[in-house]
Amino acid sequence: AKQLANRGSVAAFTEAMELLESISEDSVIYDTAQATKKELAVDMIKVAENALRRQRLSDAERVLAIIPRNAGLNQEIADFQVFVEAYQRAWSGDALGMDSAITRLQSISQDRPL
């Protein structure tokens, strides 16, 4: 799964997560698989962040969409979705878009992970 994820593509991350999800709770490597899932989910957020920096909004959204919601990063995923929305608004190129982006970012409180 880690080798697949190292490719960095949406397809590779999807395949890696499917592989990890296929490991049953009865398996001796289940706990390791769960830890790896969370590690890869963190890596996926970083990949999405890099896509956003390059103004590749659709790539960031695709990566964000495939992060398993049972990886223990729901707050981080929700926060990052706010960033995606704010960037999208800011890229509109007008003052209203920038104002809307700032307002959207201000909705994240200081106690949030991102």
C-alpha cells in the first residue's frame, strides 16, 4: 500500500486505500493497516495542499474525496474543504471573491486542527 501511495496519483492512493480496507479486523496486521491508512491519509492531505498551491483545484478536490472518512482525520478533511472553497472564491479575481474567501477562512476557529 505504501509503495502504491508513493506514486502520488489519485489512482494509486485509491488502490492503496482499497488494499488497506480489504484487511479484516481478524488479521494480525489489522492494527498496522489502520495506522498506515491514517499515515497515507495525512500524505493525501499534503498532496491535495500541493495541488491547491499550484492552482489545480480539481486535483485537490479529487484527492480530498478519496480520503477514507474512517481514517480519523474528519476534522482535518473538513478544514481543508474550507481552504478549497476559500481558494476557489479568491481565484475569481474580484474584490467580492477575495472578501468571500476571507470570510470563509474566518469560519475556522483556532481550536481546529488546520
